[in-house]
Amino acid sequence: MFALSQLGADSLRVTLKCEPLLAEALRGAHAAVLPGYHLNKRHWNTAIIDGSLSEDAISDMIGDSYDLVVSKLPRARRRPLGWRGDPR
């Protein structure tokens, strides 16, 4: 699992896995990035999608979260995903 969202909520939020130091830096730089709701606050951030974060920033956070999770999978599980982090 690399992303969580409550799609029916009043405000759109997405919770994403993150390297601990980057997670803190993102929280310090953006009011719309909070510690992960009901998750390990060291490794998860919740981004509020309210227009204050650029689409590129959100896309980067999603990509980073995916990479973190997929990089920990066994090679046999990563290969079918075509993950770009695998050496050729």
C-alpha cells in the first residue's frame, strides 16, 4: 500500500509513504501536508488537495511513495510491475 484516500470525504486528501527526513521537510514547507492520519507519523504524510500544492508536487509525492513501497518488494513481484528502479 502506497496511498490511501477517503474518496467520499468533504475535502480530498491522500496519505502517502515518505522518507522520514523528507516527510518532516514537506510538513515544514507546506501547510497542506500533515502527519499521516492514523499511521506512523514518521513515515506517512497526508496531503490536502486544496489547490495550495502544485500538481507536480503532488505527483512527485505519489511517485516517491510508490517507489518506496515497490523497492521493498521481492524482485519477482517488482518485475511484472515494470518498475523503473530495477536494474536492467
